[in-house]
Amino acid sequence: MAAHTYYYSISQDFPNGTVNDQRFRVELGDAGITGITSINIGLIPTADLAGTPVPSTLRGSTPVDLEDRLDIVAVDEFSSAELTIIDGDTAGPSGGLIALHPQEGSEPPDIVPGQGHVPVDDVDGDPALPPIDGSQVLGVEPGVWYAEDLGGSCRTSVYYARKVRLELEDIKAGWYFIRWYCECEATTSYYAGVRARIQVDGETVAEVDPRRVDEWYSDAGWALVELGAGHHDIDMDWAATHNGYCATIRRSKLIAQKVKVLNG
């Protein structure tokens, strides 16, 4: 297999000239598109983790500048059928999922148990919870588990390291609402960035894609996970997208609350 990247113009290919990269990745996964390494905005991948150059293919309109460029990085080339699903096999503007991508400010699609995202400003608020398996979510039970690491940490390796861990001790079985917040910055480079992920007991439930360089940006989100009774570890990990470039993460927070559900 050989890594490959396909790139598009945000302003010309996506509806209203905007894109939510994290939501777009969820949409691709829901459509059966697998093997995506990352979705980058303003970051041009020049080599994979083994140092092999990554070829790129312009599928949509030509980006007007670097910040207008969106790359879908895959572990191998997509099939013609997969590309048709993604962009309708049309250019200027693209069709497929790209043409159907919700505009910023529109309602997201129905969310099944798994990953979802909330605005940064709501990380300490109380965003509405989606239904679970057709049940009516009532809210959260009293009690909050919380962990944070507010200091800045630099990492120059492409391999993940733990930033902060939230330990849930002797919990009851059920659905849990996991929220996170972090701020990232990377060394000045046209392609270097920061990667982050949220894991529950070693299984990844969410990923934060690199989006820009040489300035701080923040990300917040949530996931609904079903946990058994006992002990569970929730980790926020981070890594650099390229060896040798400093990827910094700070103000990292993890929050967990048990969900109250009324079965339908």
C-alpha cells in the first residue's frame, strides 16, 4: 500500500465555501470510506511516517491559497467508486459528499452513540445530549469526574504520548458523556501540525485533526460511550505530524458524567 492525498478547494468545492473538517470525517466514515489517515486544512503532507513521499491528486477546484486547501490523506489510493462517493467524480465544483456537506451553522446529522463535537465555548456548559438507541436522554446524574493538565507540553515524535488521564473508579454500568478541551500549536512549517486523540481503555473514540500552524487553536468535543461497572481510564494523547517539529498542547481537560436515560 502507498499513502496518497486528494485535495480540494474549500471556497469553491464545499457549499457556502466552508467546511467542518471533523464533521466531514464522520460523514466519510458513515458512507463507508475507510483508511483515512487525516483531513488537513492548510497542511500539505510531504511524506508518510516512514519518510516516503506522499503523492497528491487535485480532485476538485484549484485552491486559491494554502488556507483554502483541504487534503484527504489515505493509507492507500481510493477506488474509483470511493472517489465517486466523495466528490461525485466531478470537478469545479465537486459533487458527492462534498456537495452535501452541511454549511456552517446548520444542524448536524443525527448522531448515534460515538463521537460528536460541540463549540469550544460550550465545553464548560451543558450541551444537549442526543438520543441513545431510540431512548430518551434526560440529562446527566449528579457527580462529575474531572482531570486537567494546563501546562504546555512539546512533543517532536510522531508517536502518541499521554497528556492527561481521567480515572473512573468503581463506577456503575451505563452510558457516560465524555467531554474534552485542548489548545494546540505547532512549529512554523507548511506541513507540520499537532495530532490528538481521546481513548477509553485504550480504544480511540475521537481524534483531533491538525488544522493550522504557528498559532494556537482550540478544540472541544464529546463522545457517548457505554461502560461496564468498575474501573476505566480516559486518556488524551498527542503527537507531532512529522518528526523533529515541536507539537505543543496545553489547557487539556477531560470531563465525564453518567447519563440518565428513560427507555422508550
